[in-house]
Amino acid sequence: MLSVLTVIAVVAGAVLAYVNSVTAPQIEKINAENLAAGIKAVMGSDDIQVSDPQDVDGFIVYDVTAGDNDLGQAIVTTDKNGFGGPLKVLVGFDKEGTILGYTVLEHAETPGLGAKAGDWFQKNGKGSIIGKNPGTCNFTVSKDGGEIDAITASTITSRAFLRSVKSAYDNIVAKSDGVSSATEHVENEND
């Protein structure tokens, strides 16, 4: 009995390893195509050039241009404290730090509740973040005194989502020259 179970386990393991090696390149290709489509969606343009990914302090950053024009950055950010686990988001920022768009790449949130993060914060959504700059507004849920409506019955997911976007802004966008010079320019105009 033991030898039969061992043979079955070895054969099943070998079959799974073979299937994984055959399907891995196709899965990688599909993920790359989905990411390219996601970057176009979050930047709001199909006619763009995207830099190679850069790992900056745990964020994956893509510089995006259209011809000679710098459009901003698309950043992959993750918050590990979603209700169901990590929440991975691709968010597009213009040069001044304004959110152009986002897409949720991965989540394990409750269907019908936290899973609504993919739509809730979009333009025309109840908690729209499109067009907001996390550096100039109170980028937290209204329940915590912020400006953004949380997903109904999913405050934990909403907080995790907003933290991930704000973290990308604070750690990447706010540190870039484009945002600093834009801020200095505005301060100089007010003098």
C-alpha cells in the first residue's frame, strides 16, 4: 500500500511539474499583456511609451511618455492589510501627482463587498479618487475624517486601498523632481 501511494505521489508530482513548465511561459505572456493594457488604462492613453520597470523601495515604477512629453508614472503598490490579505494596485499619476486612473491587480477581498474596490474609487464612483492629488487632500476615508467615501461595509478594504495609493504617492511621486518643482512654482506664485 505504501509503495503504491509513493508511486502515485511521484507520478502526480512529475505531471504537475511538467504542466507547470509548459504553461509558465504562456501565463507570463498573458500577465505582461494585462499589465501593458493596465498601464494604458491608468494613464488614460493608448499612444504611450513605457520604460522598463524599476524596483524603487519595493514599488514597481514605470515612467510613461507620449512622444517627447512626460506623462507621469504608473506604479504598482501593495498594502498587505486588506480584509482578505494583500491588495495590489496599479495607479497612474501625472507629473504633478494627480491620480489619472487605477486598476486593482490582485486581491482576496470578499466578493460583493471589498471586491468593489475595482469600481468604487473610479471616476463617477461613490468614492472617486480620479483627479485627486494625495499630497493636497485628506486622502483617507470620511469615517476617519478624510475626503473619500469608503466602500459600504468594507472600511478595512477601503483603508488598505487608500493607504496603498497614498504610499505610492509619498514614496515615489512626491520625491520626484516634477512634483517638487510644481510645488515650489505654486509657492513662488503665492509670494
